[in-house]
Amino acid sequence: MLKVLVTGALGQVGSELVPALRRFYGTEQVLATDIRGAPAEHPSLGGPYEQLDCANGNALRELLERHRFKVVYHLAAILSARAEADPQLAWRVNMEGLYNVLEAARQINAQVFVPSSIAAFGPNTPQDHTPQDTIQRPNTLYGVTKVAGELLCDYYALRFGLDVRGLRYPGLISYTAHPGGGTTDYAVEIFHHALRHNQYTSFLGPDTRLPMMYMPDAIRATLELMQADPARLRHRNAFNIMAFSCTPAELAAEIQKHRPGFKMHYAVDPLRQAIAESWPRTLDDSAAREEWGWQPRYNLAGMTADMLEKLAERALKEV
């Protein structure tokens, strides 16, 4: 059996990826780690868990040498809006942490997954059907770390033969994890507010279009890429993927089909609005479709119906 390490396991992606990996590999074969001490109710505690700061290179190397992991999913990161508020912390976590993971993985020859983001693009990038290979000049620190991370991963693959793969995640929508400081967080918050208050105030303008994906599709894409035949992969690192594209107004209209009384308001946050406007509106993910068979299963309507259903079920359980 393979031994799998997940960093940033308590984040939005990790909290759903860890259970999926444990179903696939076996609970005891997957070690979840995060810089935080895990809350007792968190699903990542259904198996092995350790506290880990990836920016501490000595601690990371000791952990990898002790367990000799075969696969590392490196999810630890500071996201877009939070990175702008604390750029020094973002650089330390996003860049020093990544370097430590790649170097430690090189020494034990582990396969590595490193997520990138649509934040790796910038205002000079074509915003509609953004190509797989195009200009990347982001104007946020989060975006800068993602571009640098993509290049560093490519370097380790070319220089050392490290099997490192990644996806450029679009905005991710999940009913499991709380938002983590990203610019697309409105698309998660809106569902919680719809059920609790029947209204929501968006920090992005009504017509701000961004590529999105429901978390079950994102988890499946992650696992499918890591299991793909390497002979078919020309890119390996930082594949464009998306499922649908929507604006806050379109998402609100879809929610109103299920909750007719839902009201949408707007109080635009200039920082996050500027970040969103520098990102793509839609992505060309043909490379992912051709090289490893990527196909989304959820569109806007299917995601909305499932989110409302799952969150309502959770609310009943908590009563």
C-alpha cells in the first residue's frame, strides 16, 4: 500500500481530499497534517493526524524520512485576499513551504501534487477561453507565488525527474469547509446566508464573471490526474480546468429557483473586486481533456441544487 501525506489538510480542499484518499488507499495509509492543531470534530481526525509547519524544512524532512511517503499532496497555502493582507506570511508559506516539499520529495522520490490557481493569470492574460499556455503576469502576491510555484515544479520535473503534477483550480464551491480567504469565497458564503437569512450581500459586483467548480469535481480531477498515465501528459503541471462560469447575479438567480424569497445585495470590496477583474472569465481546459480525459459532472444548476440539499441536511443534524 502507498503511504500518502497531505499538507494543509484542514483547508477547503484538504478537508474533502483526505477522506477521499482514505477511501481509496485505506485510512491508516494517509497522514493528514496542518499548521493548526486540529479541532476534535474535523473529519481529517478520522485517521492519522500531525501538526506540521511546511515552512520548517527540518520538521518536514524528518517527517518524510520517517514515513517514506510515496505520494505528497501539498495543499498548504495562504489564499488571495489573505495574502494581500499579509504578504510576508504568504511568501513564507507559499514559496518556502513549496521548496521544502519539493526538495524533501526529491530525496525520497515521492510523487507530488501541487495545486495552482486562476490567480496565476493577470490583467494581460486573455480573459475568455484563457489558453493553457499564455502570458502570466499576475498583480497579486498570491498569483506571483503560484506562477513561481508552477515554474519551480517544472524545474524539479526537468532537472531531477520528480513526478510533480498540478491543476489550476478555478473558484471552488464546497458544503464541507468554510471559506479560507479567497476572492471567490462569495460563492460559498451565499449558500449559508441563503439558508440562514434568506439574503446575502456580495463583496463582488453582480456581473463579475469567474470560472467555478463544485468540490466533488475538483477532488475527482485531482485523483484522476495523479493516476493518469505519465506517457500521455505533455504538461503534467498546472492544467487549466473548469466546470462552469458564472456571476454573482447568475448564482443568486439559480438559488432563487429553489428559494423564491432569497434577496441579493451588493457592497463591493475594492480589493477583491480588483483581484477578480484581473482573473479569467472562462478557461480553455482542452489540454486536460485531451491528456487525461477531464470531464466535469456538475454545471451551475446541478451544483446549486446539491449544495442547498447538502447544507440543509447538515443543518438538520446540528439541531
